Amino acid sequence: MNNLDLKIVIVRSFKRSINLQHYGGKTFEQADFWASYSEEVPAKMVSDKLQAISDSLYQLAKQDVEESVAEFIKELASKRIKEDSKVAKKEYQEDKLNSL
């Protein structure tokens, strides 16, 4: 193998943790989201192109994580609305019985 055949792997990742207390979870409960992408490139590639690939991989990982976080929060909100609705319905029924 000569030097022209050498390859390098660019790996970029993004991680985000959210505190579930803000979404109805327990005080120290958290959810972690992580994505990682890589690309193999020739070792002799120009540094500007390497940087562009690196930036693209990072943005892809970040976008993936942010979309996952948004979907997760949406699901938590939906679950919380359903639970709050059940509690409200139960309280309404109890108030109705107590007023008789």
C-alpha cells in the first residue's frame, strides 16, 4: 500500500441531555440523545474539504439529535395532557358527587 491509498476517518457526534423535571418527570431524571456519523476520506485530501466534511457530519448529527429531542418532548407533552385530562375528569366527577 502506498501513501496515496491511505485513508482517514472523520467522526463527528453530538449529544444532548434534557432534564425531565421540566416535562413532568422526576427531579433528577434525564434523557440523553446522541448521534454519530463518520466518513472515510483519502489522507491527502485538502484541509478545506476535510473541514467541510467535518462540519457537514457535525450538522447532520446535531440535526438528528434535535429532531429526536423534539419528538421525545412532543410525546411527553401528549402523555402529560392525557394524564392531566384523566385527573381533571376524576376531580369533576368527585365534585359533582359532592355537590349532590
